[in-house]
Amino acid sequence: MTIEQTAGTSAAAPDVTSAGEWGSAPELTEDAAARIAGAVSASRAEGTRRTYASAWRRFDRWCAARGHAALPAHPVTVAAYLVDAADTYDTVTARPGR
């Protein structure tokens, strides 16, 4: 069971359970996953979580469109994204344009 399944989020979360830089994530009991998900959910307001999820999706789409890896993101990728995001920022609505 993943934390995202337990938390009931609909946003695609980065896959941190596959082998990679940190190795494979340990198997969790459903109870442990639920407790972690509860702690994560309680740490931020719902509106904040929606905003973070939206920002992540925007960055992920931006990376995919340009052939960059979103995770782990190279610092130059992040800088390029921020420059592009600043160019498309809507000062009237205070939201990114893309």
C-alpha cells in the first residue's frame, strides 16, 4: 500500500518507492502507511495541498514537454523552469500563465 493510496489523493505523486538513489523503500504495513498519510495530511491545509499538487503537475508537464527529468531534477532544469514561469506569470491574477 502506498501513502498516496491511503491519503486518498488524486494527484500523481512522484514514485519514491522504486529503487533509485536511496534504494528500495521499505515495505510498510497498512497501519503504518495510514499513520504516515495522516501525519502528512494534517501537516498542511487542504488548499495548500491542492496548490502544491497543481504546481507539481505544472512542473512535471513542463519537464515532459522539454525532455527533462522532473525527479531528480537537475538544478539547471529548475532554474530554466523558474525563468520560464516568471515569463508567463500573470500579474493580474497572481497565477502562473501556464
